Amino acid sequence: MGLTSDKVLALAVLSGVLLFAGTVWLWPRLARRTWRAVLGRVGLLFATQLAVFAAVGLVANQSFGFYGSWADLFGRENGQGVVVDHSADDPADDADGVLRVVGDRRVTQAGGTRPEATGRVQEIRIVGRTTRIATPAYVYLPPEYFQERHRGRTFPAAVVLTGYPGTAEALVDKLRYPRTALDLARAGRMRPMILVMLRPTVAPPRDTECVDVPGGPQTETFFAKDLPQAVSAHYRVHRGPGSWGIVGNSTGGYCALKLALHHPDVYAAGAGLSAYYDAPSDPTTGDLFQGDEERKNRADLWWYLENMPAPDTSLLVTSSKSGETNYKDTLKFIERVKDRKPTRISSIILESGGHNFNTWRREIPATLRWLGERLEGARGGQAGGQADGRADGRADGRAGGSEGGPAGGPAGGSANGSANGSAREGG
């Protein structure tokens, strides 16, 4: 029986009820002061509380989708997510804002800690030129950024967002984006890129859902304009179109999809891990739209796909058949985007996995590979190198393990069977 099974929940509830009744019934017999009676009382109390806590935990897990299986709960679910293509024919100055480096962190990995070998993570502070939003972030610079033979090379960049409330440190330490990017590049499975890691909550404690709030924080403008400008002015980011991507989990995933749809001229690709598709309204968000129906509609990705011109961008969505509450919406979103050319859609569908770090760590390697293959400045030539040469012409095959024909074809089944995940891209 699976972790999310109703039978498991019913068994836990029944066990709690029976143990409680047994405790009441047996307590008079265990009232003596012998060591056996004391151990009996302790055992009954412990078992009853354990059953009650298990039942409460199972109810919470089913309500919020934290874990999708027993292996997921104990951190043993390690099958990697696989991206499969759904498409048959997928073809520095202060004027830019203020960016200051305030700290430096090593990327400890085999090969030493020198930046030329493992890259470097820098802690930065950004102040947006137009929005004046100030926020901390981390920037991962790949080893090539520091190597003498690449001193004139520019790199593609990707914004990486947490959920709400989230911390930028979790992207480095818990989700391990820098280490994963380094490992993939070393293996020739991904081209080097710059990662800009931060949380979407740039006006804490308010959850602004990456919306330009009337009379409030202009969060969408910050991510669509100020952030890329400030980073490009400070680091050697490729200047050509299509050089930026964006990825995030949960709230960050919603933001990533929305920013890629709204600003395809900035973000050539957006990946939403366990994303939702419309901005919520709750005490953490407050009134995001102040009665402005146009803004509210634009924040609704369903409405946007139906009523606005389809943008030329690539999207990736992820979910799990068991353990994620967004599974049905994600399948519906895939079908909706497939009819909206030239927008392209990919997905990672795991067999099981909850709304948690362990699940996202399984999806991040395939997501970074998918993202890198869709960004300019990461394809051959100046941004190439030996790994790039091996990768050219096989982008989708590597990113997905196998990719489908007109509707995923046999590749989708192969991906499902080999890595507990499937994805398809269409448009």
C-alpha cells in the first residue's frame, strides 16, 4: 500500500482508535506499581500517540502533497526525471541598476576548490534600476568563466527561483543547482551557464506572485527587465537574443512559466517544477490586482493562452502521477499549449513524488539540460568547446533520454519505463 493510499490512512486512523480504546480498557489492570505494569502503561501511551501522529501526518500529506511514496518520504526515491519532446517539428554601468558582490562561496567538488576547476558561487545584492526593488541573490559562475583560455567568452544565463517563502540558500545547499550544473557540464551533458538564484519574494513578507501590483512592488518588471540588465552589466552574459532562461519550483515555477509567456523577448525558455497556473489570492498575497481585471487575466495562464497571441518561447512543466496535486492541471496545460504554435511545451512526469526538495532534485538535472539546449550562447561556437561539440545535433535526445514524434510516440513510453518520468514537447 502506497503512502498516499486511502487504505493506509484508514488503517492509521483505525489503529489510533483501537489503541485509545485499549488504553482506556486496560488502564485499571495496569495501575499497579510493578515494573511490568509501568512498562505496559508506557507502551500503550507511546503506541497510541504514534498512531495518532501517523494519522495526522498522513492527512496533512494527502492534503498538501509533500511526499508521493514511502521511498520519497525516506529520501530513497532517486529515479531521475526525463524530458521528452512533444513536438513533431520543433525547430555594465549604474544605468542598468546596482549589483554588488558581498560574499564568495566555493563549490566543493572532486577536482579541488579553485574556481578554474569547480566554479564559484557569489552572494550579491541587486537594486533594480526602474523598480528600485532590492533583493539578495546567489550567482553561480562555471569553471570556464575563470579559465584563461575562455577569458573573452560569454555565457547564457538562467534565473532560478524558489517557492514561497523559500530561501535563496536552499537553491545552493538543498537543491544543489551549482553542483548539478557542474557535474552535467563535466560529463558533456550540458553547456556551462551562469545561474542567478533567488526567491520570488522580493518584497517580503508579501507573496507578490511576480505581479506588478498597482501601487505596490513591480515584481514582474523587476524579473523581466531590472534583473537581466543588472546581471548582464556585471557579468559576461551572452548579449544575443534568447540568452536567458528561467526555472523555479512551486511559486517560482508559476513565475517562470508566466515570465516566459509574457516576455519571450527576454526569456527564451521557462521551466516550472510543480507549478500552478494562476495566481492565488490569500492572506500572504493580499489584493494583487486592486480590481484591475486586465492584470488579473494576464496573471491567469489559462486565460493568457486562450486570449493572447502565442509567444515564441519554450515551456517545461513537471508533475507526478502520485503525490502531486497539480497532475491533472499539468496534463491539461500541456494539451492547451500544444495547440498554440509557435509556443513549445515539454514535461517531466514522474511516477511518484511529492511537493518537496527530493522530488525537485530528481527533476533538476534533466531540466538544466533541457534549458541549456534552448538558450543562445550555449550552442557551439563561442559558447561551445569540447562538450558543446559532442552535444550538437543531439540536444533533445540527451535532454529527454528519448523524445517523441508527433505526440511523443514510442519515446514517451521508453522514458517512462527507464526513469520513472516522461515528457513531451509540442507546439
